[in-house]
Amino acid sequence: MAGKARIVIVGGGVAGIELATSLGRGGSADVILADRSLSHIWKPMLHTFAAGTARADRQKVNFFAQACRNGFRFQPGALIGIDRQARRVRLAVEAAEGRPEVERAYDLLVLAIGSRANDFGTPGVAKHCLTIDDLTEAEHFHERLRCQLLARLDGGGLLEIAIVGGGATGVELAAELKHAINMLAAYGSPDLPGRLRLTLIESGPRLLPAFPEKVSRAAARILSDLAVEVRTGAMVTAADAAGFVLKDGTRISAELKVWAAGVKAPDVLAGLDGLERSRTGQLVVGADLRTTRDPAIIALGDCASLTDPRTGQPVPATAQAARQEAQHLSRHLGRALSRGETPATQLPPFRYVEKGAIVSLADFNGWGTLGRYTFGGGRLNGLSARLTHDLLYRQHQIGLYGPLRGAMTWVLDDLDHLISPPVRLD
């Protein structure tokens, strides 16, 4: 192989952009990052953009600017196919009229295209429900929400919203919506919170199944105090224009319907012939993060299925796991490339370290569990959990921007909060 190794990274989420930034700074490879969007957003913030309590334009990381500053190239485009024999990846430029296709050659292809909510084929969900898996969807939900709220600021009747999925996304979105509505009451409509009917539907026996049962009970209690109707053990069997139908025949009416349940890989992976996939469509990878049937393709984050050999359990589809995989790859692959080795160099096995989990219910409360490798383990509650939730995002920003620019971004965000409305209606 002549010249620098050609590394193409598809997907600019937390794993893709951190890997591209690190390898680009190293300068030992020709790195291209491809994404269907033109900017990066930290996915755990999507529910705040949907509710309007945060402005996406203040939190976007422009891919072109990030590439220019960090020694890699950005290619707009969504994955549509791979020629594994020729080692070329096909991309569709969705931002351009007609979706023109481009191809990029690679010596190593890294797929980090995330995941989607899984409707499990439930009738009517695809047609009638909104999702918030990316910024476009979060902004679309906010536009729909804004239209409904503007019609009700001076009366206008009841607004019914239903969210399916009692995991972190659904619970945080429910709390954020209540927080936004409470703040909007100060805009001249003090009775608005009383005209919101918000229902959270979970098929399992409790909310936040990844957290201890004590946290689940506390979250359900706080949501109930906020007048959110929590329905656990409720299986949705259909969705239509008027709402949801449950397995027991109950109907839950809703003008805005959000599906935040389940996780599955993007549908495009089903068309990649010859690569092993899991039951939920993820690409199966070995301990070195390479796909089992093609060592020239690596998968990271939610689109990868990796079994931890120490526990026999799958590595969770979380931002935490994606970051660790990207950091492992950038560290070891970066060193190999700097020594003049090829991307085919054998890398040490990845070892996932559980550092805990945090859920934040807007300004109402928050909880966190610390893994045994994080200050010896323990739990966070209230303000400490909410601050830690924010610090994780700041840590991500510093990783992308560097310490100085990352700190400046933090200060500018705080100043923006002082001068901008607490919730947006534009």
C-alpha cells in the first residue's frame, strides 16, 4: 500500500467524530468522515431540542470546520452500499437535490451509524408516530409541538401527548416537556400546564429498567407528581391518527405521539451482503472491533454487536460504550499507524468498563449509578446527578475542541442562557 492508509469513517456521532478527530490530529492516515448531516449533535441532548429547552444552533459542531481544524476531510453522505471486493463505500448526498451518489476508496472502513427506535412492526407506528433519533427528527417534533402550543397559549383546549418507551429517552423527554410547559406559562398563559395531558407508556413492569428499582420508583413518583400519567405493563398493539391502542383494548388519545421504545440497527445494514448481523440487525464484531467476516470493516457504537467475553453479555448500546470503543481504536490504531504499520495490524482486544449511568429529569431531579471503576462505585442523586450529566457533555466538547476552546464554549453557553428565553417558540 503506497502512501498513507485510507480510513473512511461513516457516521459522525459520538464515536465517529471523536475517532476522526483523534486520527486526523495524528496525521498518519488519510481520514474521511462521512455523515448524512452537516453537523454533529450529542445524541443524549436530543430530547431538550425536541422540548425547546435548548437551542441546537448553539450546540452543533460543524463537520467541515471540525475537519479543517483537525486534519481530516468531511464528505456529506449517507451509507447506501459497500463494494467489499474493491473496497469502496457508496454514499448518497442527501443535502443535495436528487441525492447524487459518491464513492470513496478505503483500506479500513469504520461504520458508526448509530441505531434507531424499534417499533417491532407495530401497525400504524411508522405512519402516525414521531421519533427523535436524530436532530432532524427532534426539530420536526419541536415544530409540531410549537404549532400546537401557539394555538393554545390563549385557551384552545387540551393538548394530549403520549410517549411510548419508559427508558431514559422516554422518561427524560416526558420531564423536559413538563419543564418547558411550566416555563411557557409565564408567557401569558398560566393555565397552560393544566391543559397538557401527558402519558408515558412502558410495556415492562417498571420505568428505567437499566437502573435500580429504587430509582425506577422515584422517577415514577416524580412524574406522577408532575401530572404525567405513567402506564407500566402496557403493551401497544397499534397506533392511529387519534392515539394508541393497548393490548387490553384501552385507547390512549394523543395528538402528538412519540415512539421511543426499543433499539435496532439502521435498515441499510441489511443490504450489506456477507456480513454477519445480530437479531436486531447490528453488525457482529469480535473483540478487536472488526466485523467477523471482513477484517477491513470495523463497527462501533450502537450499530455493532459485541459480546463481552468476561461476562458473556452484550456490550450495551450507549454513548458511554461508543466513546470507549472509539478511544480504544484511536489509541491503538493511531499508535500502529504512527509506526508505519497498516490498518490490518492486529489490535488489542477491547474491554468495556461499566462506569455507571445517569438520567436527568430536567430541573426536577436526577439519578446516577457509578460503576465500580468510577470512584469505587456508588450512587448520585439530585443536583450531583444533574451536574454530572452536564459534565459528561462538557467532557465530550473538550475532547473535540481541546481544553481552551472547550472551556470557552462552556462559558458562552452559560452566557447564552442568561440572555436567551428559557424555552423557544421560534
